[in-house]
Amino acid sequence: MKYSEFLLKTQKEQPSDVDSTAMSYMVRSGMVKKVSAGLFYYMPYFNMILRKVSYHLRRAMDSMSCNEMKFPILVSKETLEKSGRWNAFGKEMFKLTDRNNVEFAISPTNEEYATLVAGSFVRSYNDLPFSIYQIQQKHRDEIRPRNGLVRAREFTMKDAYSFHESVADLEDYYKRMGKAYTDFFAKLGIKTVPVLADGGAMGGIYCHEYMAIGDEGEADIAFCDHCSYGANLETVECRDIYKENTKFKGTYKEIITKDVKRIVDLTSMLMREPKDFVKSMVYNADGKLVMVLVRGDREVNEAKLAKLLKAVSLELATEKEIKSIGSVMGFVGPIGNLSKVRIIADFEIKAMTIFIVGANKKDVHFIDVNNADFKCEWADLRFADSNDVCPICGGKLNITKGNELGHIFALGTRYTDKFNTTFTDKDGKQKIMQMGCYGIGLERTVASIIDQHHDEKGLILPLSVAPFKVDIIVVDVKKPEQLDFANKLYEDLENKEIAVLLDDRSERAGVKFNDFELIGLPIRVTVGKALERGEVEIDVRKTGEKLVVKTEDVEKTIVNLLKKLN
């Protein structure tokens, strides 16, 4: 492709209306252009990267013997009601009514259609397992589109579905699909962590998200470098490695803290650190009150608390409810004549001594408190941090941000049972099929490539997704010898099936060099003044390597560099 004929317009300035680094680079490098909130034009350069991602994704699905097909984008209310999902997606699912007053939705995912295909295709165990997939545009009515293409109103998704005669066969395929996901993302140069996740509206037996590590991710995740453990931060177990300290008792005393309720204010007043306090929070769990104790610099992990209490509803107690247990809002603590409240303390408090708690009286706290001064249950109630260890192997726990790129589900019979999707087993009996589901967001994937592969100058695209492998820059297009050599090299490389962008624009050399760094192609060939002595310059974007090469050795050098980069 010649740059003069390519619809690629870059911009120097940082865009003002973007909310992520990846999106900023997409706009500046001419990949996308905003239409309105959550809607974008995909410009040719972005479309070419998206096709590269699709190619590798199809290769990954081929490795799993997964057959590509296409489902209708509209799904009827009747079908979604049968699966119980007409209302499950809430207002984010677009709905419409046709001229015959039949209600439809723009399909969020296609479990229903896939199940119907399985029902029409499978007769006996001899037809199993089988799997199908599609790559299709999806739409959602986001209330607040954000992070550019990561959470937009329109996006591209690969959704695959597998069907099996037994749970064991489903689990085996699920594991192999997980490996295919890991290999696919690695091929694109994306560091991902599979984490155990919540099934949400999809339901099923269990599921995993594939999270791309990044500073601007939507979720907090934890992973271990020494084993395969990974999880959303709210689900990470904090080991009980603490020995309860019961040596001191009854040494606490009152201190007046008039109108000072928050730990941030108490630390200043009492000249103590947040970790010297115990924070006491009262919750209403399905109508029952519970006091939760965590160190002053921690937050209560409400997901863990709800799981421990088996609570469907979990809310902070009202002022009236706190008064009912014999306490005062803002001065709650575990010491005193408390009634109607269960007290549960985080394991970490076991190791604390001479700490500070609320005294259950207005404007009063207790100082020099110890564990022996009150009774409680012990549990894991906080969020893990980088000082904690992996709950599986005890290795170092890494805490970072992540964006969900893929999600795989072992659905079991969640959908096949509702649609009575059966097969005849080896004994001639009718059985319900087991089902799996496997999704990947393509725009999210491209955004994560950019997030993980850039520097202050621009993109550094991995070879696997770069639309062009080589950028040939003609320093002065008015000099025929430079333009002729560049055109000949361009034709020769294209004949070797090496995709080339020939920058033949009548721009200053500095503009062309800056654009090369911004759009992030792997190799730059500069055809300039050095041509007079039979040489050209070659730069490698990823490594910063710079070479001066004889004209007769240029092709060979480029081929060797591409092999190294690959």
C-alpha cells in the first residue's frame, strides 16, 4: 500500500475526549474516529489489525475442530423467555418490535440458537462432541460508554459453543479451549491471566475470565507467577497465618474524640497510623445484624462477607439499627454490652495489640485495646494485597488491573435442559447434552495489544498483528533515484508476500519518522542521502536497533530481521 493512497490520518495532539491510553493512541494513529458516545468509525488501519486478530482467532478455533457459522442477529422474545434471559440482561439489551408486533432482541450472545442447532443436528452419541462458532457484531445499550472500545455500544465478538455426552467430556474440552485461549493471546503478544469468575446472567457450573494485564483495567485481579492461580481480587483467599494475641487484657481506656468519626481524622488527632485502628462496620444481612472488624487501613470485602453469611441481601446498617444493638453511628466498636449482633473479625486482627476502636458512645473511643478485651468469630474478610501469598502454592501474589478479553463457561445443562436438547446414549436412553460456551471480544483484544505495546512515541505492534511489516520512507520524493529505489524494493518485498507501506508523501522526513513511530510498524527502511553511496538505513521499532545496509543486502536483511521478530 502506498501512503499517498491510504486513508490514514494521524494527529500530533492528545485527543481531549478519550478516557484511556489505548484509546488515545487509537485516535492519534488514525485507527478510529468517534461518531457519538460508544459508537466509532473503524478506519482502514484499525480494520486491518482487526482482520489479523480474526485470522489468528479462526486458526485457534480450527485447532479445536470448531466449525464457523452465523446466527441471526435478532432473537425472539419467545426464545429468550424459554431460556429465562429476556429480563436477565436488564436495560443493556436492545429490544424492538416488528410490524407484526412480535418482540425481538438484538442478541447479546447466542446460547439459545446454538442449542437449537444442536437439537436439530445431534441424534445419538455418535454425533458428539461437536462445536460451532461465529464472529458477529454485538450491541448493548450502555448507560455510560467508557474506555473507548473496551465498553462501547457496538463491538465484535467471537462466541463458540460445544456439546457433549458427559460432564467429563465437557470438562476435557473446556480445559483444551482454555489452553487454546492462552496460546491465542500469547500469539498476539498479550499477557493474560485466567481467573475464576462469576457466571452472572449466563449461569452454568463454573467459568473463567481471561484478563489482560494493564494499568487502566476495569477490574482488580491477583495472580501468581509460580503456579496457574488467578482470580478477581474480591475472591482471593487471605491465609490465616496469624497467632491470636491474648497476653494483654483490660488495659484499654476512654479518650474523648468529639465530632471525630473517620479514621483519617482520628489519625491526625491521636498521632497514630491507620493500621493502629480497628474499623467496626455493622451490616444488615437478610434482616440480621452483624459487626465486622477489619484493620483501619483495610476495606471490608463484602463478597467474602456475603458468602460467609450465605446472605442474599447485604447492606450497611442504618443509624436506627446501629442504635438497636447499643451503639452509636461513627463510634461503633466490639467492647461493651452489645446485643442482637454477631461480631466477626478479620484474621489479621489476631496479631494486633494496643489498637483503637469505637467505644459505642458518642464522641468516645477506646485506646490500648487488645483481642482479649472482646469476643468474636474469626474469618477472612478483607481484600488481599501484594504482601499476601498465593493461596495455592504460597508464592508471591501479584495485584494488578485487568481487562476482560475472553470468558469461557462450563454451562452444563443450563440451556439444553430448558430446550430439551437430548441425544441417544450407548444404552439407547435419552439424555440431556452437556454444553460449553466460549467468548472473546475483538476490539477489547486490539485495545489490550495497544495498552501493552506502546511507548511515549507511539505503538510497537507485534509482528503477528501489524498490518504492514515494513515501512519504506522516501526522504525526498523529488529525487527520482530515491523514489525509483523505494518503488523497486516495495515491489520485490510484496512479491515475497511481505506487506509494505511505502511512504511516498510530499512531507518532511521528520513528519514521516514521527508517523512511523506513532503507528508502530515493526521495521523502517529509510531511503535517503545514504543511497548516494549505495546504502539505506534500517530501524527496528521494538528493539531500537539501527543498521546501515548495502542496497544489495536490504531484502535479505529484512527477511532475517522478520524471522528474529517472529
